[in-house]
Amino acid sequence: MLAGVVVIGFGAAGACAAIEAAEAGADVLVLDRFDGGGATALSGGVVYAGGGTAQQAEAGIADTADAMYDYLRHEVGDAVTPQTLRAFCDGSSDMLAWLEERGVPFASSVCPYKTSYPTDRHYLYYSGSETLYDNPAPRGHRTAGRGTSGKLLFQRLEQAAIDRGVRIMRRTTAQRLITDPNGRVTGVVCRQLTGFPARLHRFLGKLAAKPGLYVPSLRRRLHRSIRRIESRHGVETTIDARDGVILCAGGFVANPVMMKEHAPAYRRGLPLGTLGDDGSGIRLGADLGAATAKLDHVSAWRFVTPPSALMKGKLINRSGEEICDLNRYGAAVGHAMITEHGGQAWLLVDGPTLDEAKRQIPSQTTWFQRLQTHYLLGRARTTSDRLDELSRRTGVMIKGFHGRPPFSLIDVSIKRSVGYPCPMLTLGGLVVDERTGEVLSSDGAAISGLYAAGRTAVGICSNSYVSGLSLADCVYSGRRAGRHVAAVRRSGAQR
């Protein structure tokens, strides 16, 4: 089979790469192990954007690219160069407009309280730790749709790709990359399912995504069945890629071996992604000598809001020491808990705070947040009129806390729990040229014909994650790779 550009993986990064390449005239073929969407379709559909987006302007929010850059440099650190972060911030407003032009809807209703994810009444919110820094502005742009709207975001990108002539091979797993004698990547060997095995694979894949996402034991059993189907019934196919291959196959949060090797402290969290997030894209590049970085960086979210009243509490360790400011983003809270306190933490609140939180539940929470709140204020809570008695019953030292009884200590420790899981995703991957998206070898040279984007690559969010930054990076890096491979194609045609 012959193609111009082959994109491996079809989430936000893969779709944006395919769209850009197709709009530039390339013949684009997408390979996806399942039915498209990846972790994007499971996400909340939040895109981190600022600098004066149309939605910010409509809401009366003053924001600049400089203010966005000044905040993000605290989060991004050395994940990318200052020049790349500057370009990301300067182009942020245009990036959101680009998504809108391809059918992704956004809205300007601002959430007035601190939350991990807004309800269907609000679509613009403080999705990170912005309020702790100068010139804060809400930059979390949630796709305007009911529920967790990542599925809608992907559907619109998928349709935009199809409208531009992108071909899609579903239930297709890339096995290895093909190179010519000069080391240029020229194709892919893959295995594809058809007929009844493909239909069964699709059914099991949907179950593994949901409810399997929340029931790890079910997911593991389904994954074994899916791999057997792929092994027994997949038909090997070779695809020639004239212009290049773009790896957009997600991270490795669904690969327990890689998690144990690179990030063992995070194995108690809930893997946020599909079974396709198994590190296969990273492996394809590494097999050709590609460099990797930041594989030990994982985002683990520990939110105590909504309801927002719980922000008045105090997050402590077993010795009674305060862990961190609850105004920080949930991934920063989770990072502090895991790296400094063994994943253990308790939220201490007084009676009036708890009463206010209960009153806020109907108006501030979505259905899944209500389940979490029910667990935290029920099974995870220990209450007493006396702090010394509360300490005796829980084994947690309490000191320097003033409030009105009854006092409650809520166990927010990271553990395997359906009622209060700790979602996580990997942030590291293949090292790429930040101007082009080309994959770099261990000696720093570009591997000709090979690109990577999204969570398969090191990117803007590879040090620190705030809501929407991964999707924004998927759009940014996917578009970058798609544009460059198309530009190389055009220059070759001109020669």
C-alpha cells in the first residue's frame, strides 16, 4: 500500500497532524489500533489557551501573550526552550480560532469558583495555578458540549480530517518502521483486522475504554483478549510512506512494565488513557535509536474541589505538617503528595466549612464529581468534636488548627479506589526538534522522515501539567509536524 504521509495514532495530535498535512496537499493515511479518539476522547476536552482569545474578550477577560508566558514558564521549566514556549503563547489565540474553524465549539461563560472541571453552565475557567501569580486569567477553554466534552472535540477533528480526504485504517497496529539504506524512514509494517475479528475487537475496545477505565481488573482481562485477537487474526501489511511518518500514539500509562521501570511511585493511580497508550509509539522511535527524555514525569491529579468551600481546609501529612497550598493545581498537589509524603494526605476542615461544602454540591458538581464528594464526605471522613480525639482515632497529628466543631479529617491519600481514584498520564517521550517535530537520535541528529507529537513526544507539558495543557500541546505539536512534513514534500517536488 502506498501513502504520502502516514500518521500512527488518531487522537488530537494525530488528527491535527493529518489535517495540516492534508490541507497542504499531502496524501495522508492514518493508522489507529482502535476506533480513533485515544485519550482525547476520554478527556474533559479542555484546551489551554490565552493571550486574548475571542472567548476571553467576550467574557471581558483581559489577557496577553506576555502574561500567559510569564505564568507558563513556572509550569513548563526546561521541558521546551523559551523560544518554543514564546511561540506557543504568541500563537495561542490563533490556535483556538484554528480549532473553531474546523468545527470545535467553545464558549465564554466563566466559572466563578475554584473547580477541577466546570459544569455544563461554564466553559472558561482557571484550570491551573494562575491565581497564585501576577496577572491571572482563566485560560481553560472547555469544548462546548455536555458532560466530559473530549469526545465532541475529537469527533469534530475527525470529521475535519475526513472532509480533507484523510484515509483512516482502523484496528491497525504498527509493528515496526522501515528505513532505506540512508536511514530515512520510508514506511511501516502493521497488522490489520477485518471481518468478524475486527467487529469483536471494536466491541471489546469500547468496553476497555469505559467502563474498563474505572475497573482496572476488567480492563486487564479485556486487554488480554484484545491482544489474542490481534495476534491470531491480524493480517500483516506493508505501507510505503513517500513523505514521512508521524508518531502520535500517546504515552505509556497503560504499560505496567514501562511504568514500573520509569515511574514506580505512580502505579497506584488510575491510568487515564486507552489501551493504545502502551508506549508503542515511543518504542517504534527508540528501536531506530531515537532519544527519549522525561519518562519519569507523570501527572497524578489530587483534587479536593469541587465543592469550592473545601479550599478553606488544611491539607496535612501524618505528622500534621501542611503539604501545600490548595490553590495550586491538582497535579501539583498530587506531585507533592507522592514525591514528598508517600502519597498520604488528609484534609482537615471544621463544621461550618463542611456545611457550606454540602450546600454547594448540587450547583458546583457534575455527576462524577458527586460520586467523589459522596466518598470523601462519607467513607473517607472521620469526625469528632475534639481535635485530640480526632487525632487519636486517625493516627494523624493535628496542630495549629483553629475552627468550630465538629472537626472532620478526610483521607485523600492516593490508593486504588473506585470512589476516589487518582487519574494519571505520562508526560515524557521521544525527543524532537522543537522547530519541526522531527525525532532526534541519541546523538542529536534528526531521523529523516520521522516525526512525533502529543504524548509520544517531549513537549510543553512534559514537566508539569495543568488542565488543558496536554491537549493544547497535542494541537500545537501535531500541527507543527503536519506542516513540516508537507513543506518537505513540496520542496522535494520543486527540486
